[in-house]
Amino acid sequence: MSAERLDGAGVAKIIRAEVAPQVAQFQSTRGRKPGLHILLVGDDPASQIYVRNKERAGAEAGLIVSVHRLTADVTLDDVLAAVRRLNADPACDGILVQAPLPRAIGKDGTAQVFDAIDPRKDVDGFHPHNVGLLVQGRAALKPCTPSGVIELLDRTGHAIAGTHAVVIGRSEIVGKPMALLLLQRDATVTICHSKTPDLKATCRGADILVAAIGRPGFVTPDFVKPGAVVVDVGINRVDTRETAVSLFGADHPRIADFDKRGSLVVGDVHPSVETVAGAMTPVPGGVGPLTIAMLLKNTLAAAKARG
Ligand code: NDP
């Protein structure tokens, strides 16, 4: 058996095509385009790529996307000042601070930066105000990755209500909000993490299994109930050929990709899970593009709400 491929990139394209005319209508009624402002601190190569992709998708949908670059040696006060400037800027509807911030800013500093964002402009949905609304099931701005997963399940016809959903991972940006959104859609939800005993058996109970771990190929077929829907949120760079071969087998076309580029982007779900799952998201081309599409949707929603 080979699992149905859940085409996140295709669904993201549809969402972006739905957003574009609404952006045009916003512009014609309000006399301005919605503005997304991205704060990029430091020179993390992956962040540069993510920001470039967001910039491109936003511009294609008709948004104004401004990237504010700060060098890695800035102080916490400098970053906070940049956020406050954007809070006060009437042309700014959405603020996205690209994570991770430089190590020197630290965990507390990072929390201060995210807390400083005006909740009405918090298009990532990470501000405690929006998280509180999310818990109560009435958030207008929901975290992009988990809300993209819900859109994907809905638009590919996979029912959520009445299922047992298992989420591996409990981060603030993916695991926890994912579990809340599934719960709000009437799934019975189990959240797993690194201290969960008998992880495989718990996962094998899942009708919907979401992996948000950050470990290449961690979820193997013995985690998966036959026919389950498996959503792979993981984005991991593999840069040793041995690991790439252990995931895909020596003759797989992706090994030729590895040989060309010297690395591969892979998910948290082992490719062999497709022999057991009923449906599965690919990496790349699964959840990643949906995250960007939902960011555009959130920016439009924030702009409309601000008027
Ligand atoms: P975090 O590192 O913040 O969280 C990882 C979670 O996985 C933690 O809750 C951790 O448990 C759990 N975990 C780690 N090891 C194990 C294990 N052996 N068994 C069970 N659970 C384990 O990661 P994020 O949530 O930020 O991201 C997860 C993945 O998703 C990454 O690959 C990231 O790149 C990707 N990602 C993809 C996005 C997209 O657009 N597709 C967007 C955001 C992230 P514990 O809490 O106990 O440590």
C-alpha cells in the first residue's frame, strides 16, 4: 500500500489565490495595501531563506512586505525598540519576528520581544493575549503552522471530529497550539513529548498523527496505525550521505539530489511510513508552504480588523 500524498503545496497555492483578490479589495476600499513587516535579526542561513520565501509569497498576494534587518550583535533594547516602532506605524498591519533570535538575546529576551508585539499585529499568533484567546477557542490570529495543518485536513477531506489525534511535540509554536486546534475540532487529543512512556504504542492509537519533533525520520512504521493520517511538520537538514541513505535507500531519487546539493531537507516521519499510513504529507511540499499561506491570511485578517 502507498499512502495518499497530502499536497500541502497545492492547497497553499489555492489559499494564496483566495487571499490575493481579498487583498485587492482591501486596497480598493481602504486606499492602501496590507503591510507585513518582518524583523530579521542576525544572519542565520535558514532564517534568510524562510524570510525570502515569505517576502516572495506576500508580494505575489499583493501585500507590502518590508524586511527590517538588524545585525546579530544588537542588544535586546534595540530589538524591542524596533518592535515598538512597528507597533506605532499605521502602515504596519502584521509584525513577524523571525525566530530564532541570536543566542545572546536568550530565552527570556526572546519572550520579551514576542510579548512586546501589539497583539492586533501578532500575525504569528504567539502573543500571550492571542494564546489565551486560542485556549478559549476564539482567537482571530492563530499560529500559522498548526492552523495550516487544519486547513490541509479540511481541504483534503479528512475528518477531524471523533478521531483520536496524537501530537508528538509540545512546543509553544507547533505542538501545543496544534493540540488545541484539534481539540476544538472535536478530536480526542493526546500530546506526547520526550518523557512520554511507551510512545510508539500511544502513537499507534492515532487516527491522525502529527509529528513536530525536529528529528529526521524519527516516526517509523511501527508508530503508525494502518490507514492513519500522518502529518509531518518536521523540517530537518540532513548533511551526511549515510543518514540520507538510511532514510531513503541507496537507489532513491532523493539520493541523487543529495549528491548534487550535499544536503537534503527531510521530515520527522520516515519515508517508509507511506507503506502503512492512509495519507501522509511530504517534506518538502507539505506543511511548510501552508505555514506561509496562513501568514498571508493572518496579515489580511489583521489589516481588516484594524481598518
Ligand atoms: P521544539 O524543539 O521546540 O520541540 C520539539 C518537541 O519534540 C518537544 O516538545 C520535545 O519534547 C519533542 N521531542 C523531542 N525528542 C523527542 C522524543 N525522542 N520523543 C518524543 N518527543 C520528543 O521544535 P518545534 O516545535 O519548534 O519544531 C518541531 C519541528 O517542526 C522542527 O523540525 C521544526 O523545524 C519544524 N517546524 C516546521 C514548521 C513548518 O512550517 N513546517 C514551522 C515550525 C517548525 P520535550 O518538550 O519533552 O523536550
